[in-house]
Amino acid sequence: MTGLSYRDAGVDIDAGDALVENIKPFARRTMRPEVLAGIGGFGALIELPKRYREPVLVAGTDGVGTKLKLAFALKQHATIGIDLVAMSVNDILVQGAEPLFFLDYYVCERLDVAVATDVVRGIAAGCEQAGCALIGGETAEHPNAFPVGEYDLAGFAVGVVEKSKAVDGTRIAAGDVLIGLASSGLHSNGYSLVRKVLERSGAALDGPLAGDARPLGQALLEPTRIYVKPVRRVLETIDVKGMAHITGGGLTENTHRMFPPDLQAAIDAASWTRPPVFDWLAQAGGIATDEMHRTFNCGIGFVLVVEAKDVDDTLRMLDDAGESARVIGSVRARPEGAPATVVA
């Protein structure tokens, strides 16, 4: 009887080694001067930037969710890694953090080196956009645990903020202004509902999307926008009192997460034009407006709270950085029993 090997059990060590060699050039492009040892070891070493006097670490973790199902259906894996990075770095940005490094976890039924290379290339691209280093990760094969050809992703980011400059929302006051930064699309939330709409409507992923030059599938797969560099540029000179990353729960469940309980976010939905992909979802799924606002970002991916006197300077800086930003509402006293965010 021939002896068994790990490959016979469904795990290919050689394929894993090949993937590590493939991704080293991508990771190298993300390196920061603080990285002492990165890809290839049992652990990565990174020191804190010396310019921080009282550094506080900020950490966030997330996945991509069922948006992966669209990547599988379209056989397009080059941008899903950007989504993975974006969900964590945008989250820690809310506290004012500068992302330092990112690690990912890629798990599949059987490793396809070409697909995994595409995914990690996207992760590295997201890290470059965020200015953080891809210093390691884990690739795992779980035979018979996934449908053939599918994988899952998770990751986490660690950043740093000066203790005295951490943004916690406690200074937000009635009369402050909400500035919304445009999203690139659905980002990485609400895809269980998206897939239900696709199933019920029978819409083809390669079919047209009214008001958009791209096919429907491409609009749905558009990667999450990473706001780190433009927002941190604003933080250098503007007193930003609070921030929100509009993820699962949409506008109505995320905007007020930074607020004191006696305040309310009043958002004017007419202050921006909702991108066509959200109109398609609402129409094809018969989704009520309130449900759209509590599930999707509806075109606003990140929110800043500033004093009225700082609005013009903030908008100018964001525009100079290539962001589409606008005033979307204001902060006001919250009546007893009223919702914390109102979108009207």
C-alpha cells in the first residue's frame, strides 16, 4: 500500500509556497519604514512611528461577506481584496487613526494559485491606497469544507492615533454640520439582499444598468472606496468632531454611532444624487425607501461632523484630494423617544 501524503488529503504545500513567492512583490510595494520584518516569517515586526508622543493603537477587523458570491459568479477576483482592506481601514479611520499594517486570512477548499494571487494583489492595492503595510497573513486549505472553487476572506488592520487627537464624538453639538463623502457603490454591505433581488428579478449580471455605462454585475462588484488619505489630510488642519463609516445598517444605523445620546443626525436625502445601482435595487426589489436607508449607504460612504465655520475649508480640501463631498445635513437636539438618525 502506498503511503499517504498531505497532498492526498487535499492540502498542497507546494502551491502555498508558490503563492507566497507570487505575493512578495505586491507586499513589498506596501512597506513602511517602521516595518522591521514582514512576509515569510512566523510573525511580523513593526515599530511605532517616532513622531507620536502618546501613541494609542486602534484595531479593526472585518470580511467581505457575500459580495464574494458575485466575484465567483463573474470569475473576477482582482478587486475583492480592496474591499477587504477598505472595511477595516475605514473603520479605524473613524477614530482618527493612521493605519500602520494589515494582515489577511484566505481560506479555500483547494488552493488555486492564480486566483489567490489575484486576491492578494487586490489586498496589496488596498493597502497602498490606505498607506499601510501588508506585513503577513495566512492561507489555508480546508478540503471538503467549501464548494469547489470558492474561498472566504477576513482581515484586520492596526493603526495609531495621538491620544490627544483621538476622535470620539463627545464634543459634537447641536448646530454642527454633516459632510458626506460619496461612496463608489454598494461597498461591501447588503449583498444578501442584493442576491435576493437578483434571484427574484431574474436580472443578468452582464445585462445593462439604466443610467450607468457598466453592466449590472460590474456596478455591483465595484470595490469599496478607501477614505484614509483624504480624510487624514483634513484632520491635520480641521477640528473634525466625529466621523462615521457607513457600512451594514446603512445611513440610519451608522451616522449617529459617534453621537452623544441627546443629539440627532438630520440627513437630507435630496442633497445628493443616488447612484443608479441603488435605484435599480429599490425598483427591482420593491424595497421601501426606509429599508434602503437602513441597509445600504445609498451613495454616501463616510460622514464627517464639523462646526459650521469649517465647512467651506473642509469641502475645499476634500475636493482638492479628489473626493466628491457635500453637506448632507446637520446635528440637532434629539426629542425624547425619537430616532437617533432621521433621513428625509
